Amino acid sequence: MRTDPTRPLSLLARSALASLLALVAFLGVTGFALDRAYYEGTLTAERDRLQSYFYAYLAGFDVRRDGTLIPPDAPPQPDFDRPGSGLYAVVTDSRGVRWASRSARGRDVPFIGDLAPGQVDFRGPLSSMAMGHVFVLSEGVAWDIPHRAPLRLTLHIAESDQAFERQIGAYRRTLALWLLGLGVALLAMQQLLLRWSLSPLSRVRQELRRVQRGEASALSSDYPRELSGLTRGLNTIIQSERETLERQRHTLADLAHSLKTPLAVIRARFESEADGAPPPVCHDVLEQVRRMDGIIAYQLSRAAAKGRQTFAAPVPVAAHAEALVQGLEKVHAVRRILCEFDIDPEARFFGPEGDLLELLGNLTENGFKWARSRVLLSVHRLLDATALREGLEIVVEDDGPGIPPERVERLLQRGVRGDERVQGHGIGLAIVVDLVHAYRAEMGVDRSAALGGARFSLRFPPIR
């Protein structure tokens, strides 16, 4: 389906886009908050684990009277005795390393330095050339030695961040999958709710299309309270348009008829004295009366033509065209004019039947008038899948003398009056021109390639 890049987004698309942006923002903030909460919790758990190793080592250490440090017989975790295990323990004092676990021997542990007794420092992950990134918990302690100053030491417990990062990575992947799945589920649910909520608007749109196609006369009334005023207003507009057009047509027809009657009396009175030699003034008055009578006839025909309507029932073209041509063939039976058809049986005219008869009747009558022996009437649909109404093309061709190209432009001038006639074409063709403009259609006049005479084409484009 073709889309217009300048066309505003639909309500459903706007709601979906707004919901998507809001959902992305909400899930993003939620994911960030959960990730930070889990990260901080895991970091606290890491600190607590290192703190427990610290207390286990502190309980296992002892100090001789000479200040010599006695390590525990077994570490609190076997990995402290395995080189490169990721768990390290080191004891330092102001002079440097006093003791190191087997896993930390020969490795550069990023220690903080000596701390005062009771002072605790937790950092990480810190970078180490030999250990990679590690978390380090350091705490200062003081051992009381009889008859000597307390022994001040700092115990450092370090652990690689690999297990920590694996845990955080697994959590983030799981969180992302769940948030993604939740987002998709929420969007799908929201789309269903939006479609259900906006279904009355969709129904209004569908019913309005049916009214525009002539398949219904008005919108139904069973709509929610928020839309009932809209549908009543649309029905009022539809009814008002029909009544206004009908009222204007009757008003113009009544005016024309009211003028036609006294003019007919005046004309009959002047013509009754035509046996004698009427004075020049009578001749001039009679000529003007005849012209006024022609103008009124023209305006009566225009009054019968309603023009383009937004809400009009479709009229099938084939049956009306055949009936018109049969009548014209009888009128021109002496000249033996043959009219050929090329009419799409599904072709429909969206407008009053009188307008269709005016268009077909005037064009075909003009073709019969100027044809030598043949007239061709073609009617085809102009299809567009995106249009509310299909278009229509009407072409009338004859094998007559045709119309000189220099007279075509004047023939198609808008506003040509009944008393401003192009040679050989009278009021009927002027009515066709007016109807073409009223329906916002296109009219072309050129030479027929098939028959060699004039070719009149009317094109009513699809309505989107």
C-alpha cells in the first residue's frame, strides 16, 4: 500500500509511538535501578565474604613473645593455598610484608598500606599486573604482647573479580531478557487495548466510507458518549448538504419557470404580428426575448444538474447509456448513424442520475449531430486501491469533421454562458463544461485516432 510521507500519523500510530517511548524510558530506568541495586548488593556480599575470611584468619593467627607471627595451621578456604586461585591473604606492617598465603607468594597484591587498629578499607576492583582485577579488604589490628608494645599489623584479603563479573553478567543478561520480554508483552497488550478503545473511531471511519460510496444514507447512532455528538453532527451535515442542494435546485428552477412564462407570452405576442412588417424596435425586442428564453432554458438545465456531492449513491452507467443511445438512434434513423459501445459493466457514476444523463446525453447527442455514420461511446473505471471511490472515464468519438485546435481552448473556458456559443456546439455542451467543473473533473477535446472526428473525454479521478 502506498503511503503519503506528508500524511499525519494515525491515532493508533501516535499512541503506539508514545507508548513505545514511555515504555522504553520506564524499562530503561527500571533496568538501571535494578542493575544498580543488584550490583550494590553483590558488592556488599563480596565485602562480607572477605570480612569473614579476615575474621577466620584473625582467629587462626598467633604471636610469640618476641613478636614473631604464627600463621594458622589451615586456611579458612583451600584456595588460599593454591597459587593463582584468585584468593589471597597478606599480612604487612610498617616494614613491609610479614606473611603471605601460598596463593599470594610471588604476586604483586595492590595493598592499601598500613592502617590503624580497627580501621577498615574495602576497595575494588583494583588492577594488578599479576592478579588482574581484585577486590581488597584491609583492616588494621594490634596484638598485645606482655611486657612489650602492642604489635600493629594490617591484614589484607584479596579476591579476583572474575566470579563477581560472571555473576553480574549473568544477572544483566537475565534482566535484559526479562525486560525485553516484558516490554514486548506490554506493547502487544497495549495495542490490543488501544485497538479495542479506538474501535468506535474505526467504525465511524468505515461507516463514513459507506456513506461516501452511497452504500448507506447516514451513520448509525449506537456509539459511546464521547463520539455520539460527532456522529450526530456528521449526520446533520450529510442531511444539510442534501437539503441545501435540493433547495437550491428548486429555487433556481422556480425562478427560471417564473420568468419563462411571461417571456413566452411576450414572444408569442410579437411573433403573432410577424405577418406584417414589424418595426425595427419590435424586431430587436423579439430577438432579445429569444435570447432570454435560451438563457432560461440553459439555467433550467443547470438547475437540474446538482454537481459533485460528498455523499452520493453510485449510479450504474451501462443501462442508462444504452437507453440514451437507443433513443438517439431513433431520432437520427434517417441518417443511419451507428453507435458502438465499449462500456465496463461495473462502471458507476457517483452523483445524481440527472447529472449522468446530462453528461452522456449532451456528449452523445453532439456526436450524433456531427457524425457521418459512426459514433463510439467508451466508459471505463479508474481503479485505485487506496481511494474511497473509484474514478470514471467517459469518451465519445465520432467520424465527423472534428473541431479545429484553435477553437478547443475557447470551448473549454470556464463560465461560458448559454448565449456565448462556440460554432456548432450549443447549450448542451456548455452544461457539460459546467458539470465537469462542478465535479472537479477533467475534460479534453482532440481528434479521434480511431474514427478521425472529434473526441470528447471526461475524466473523474478517484476520491481519496
